[in-house]
Amino acid sequence: MDGRRRAVEIDDVVLAVPRLQFFWLFCLGTLAPKALPLRALCGNVDVGADGSIAVASKHPHRADLEVAARHIGRVFAALFPDVADEFPSVFSRACGPSPGLPSVIAKLNAHLKRALGGGAEPYLIAGGRGAGGYRLTLPPAQIKLVPHMRLAQTARQRAGG
């Protein structure tokens, strides 16, 4: 998955993917083999306009949800540094009380099926809101993530390179 081009390369096929679909696919790639716990996030996590994260105080997995929401925010900022301030809105639409993420995942899976035909199965996003969350079924060793170029440059600068 190439964050610079918002493209997915599978064998000889290069798929350009719409911005938010690519973001969620890339995010799932960073979580692999773990799942994105959409059911737990829905209605239990709020991201303020300033990027602050508030998790329902009595949720039994509060710490895990905080970590997941922060991780999702970092991935968004890495892929889209110029519009990082849009993250609260993106998160709310996808993982709020009326989650839009299932629709995004369905569109992404349909895009993969159209492009790859019968060979799409290993690359599809599995799971769902009630199935432990969404996840890539592809083994993590087969997922290569290339973040946005500015993120790589910034990381090199911090390291003194």
C-alpha cells in the first residue's frame, strides 16, 4: 500500500483507491493481524475538534480503545498531514454512534473484487461490526506499507539523517 499515491499494488495490478477508503485500508494494514474493534469504538469513543480523545469512563476496555483511537489518528496524520485537522470529523463519521465504516469497507471490497475478480479473496477486508471487528486476512508478512513521503522525511530528520 503506497501512501504517496494512495494506491494498492497486488502482483501486477495497481489500484488507485479513494482517499478515505485508502486510509481505512492502510489503517487495517497497520493493525494486522489485529482487528479494528468498530463495535467497541461506536458510541464509546469521542474525538474532540482539538483531537482530544474521550472514552466512556466505565467501558471495560477503556485503555485499549484509547490506544486504538490514538493509533487511528496517527495513521490519518501520517497519510494526510495537510488535513490532519479533519481527523475528528472522519473518525466521528466512520466510528460514531451511526458508523459509516461498514459502507466504506463494502465499497472497498467491491472495488477489490472488480479489479481482481476471483483472486480477490485473500485481499478482502474480513469481519464486521459484530464479528470482532474489521481486519485484513492477508498475513502481516505480505503487507508492505509505504507511508506519505513527508512522514518518511520527517522521521529521517528526527533521526539526524
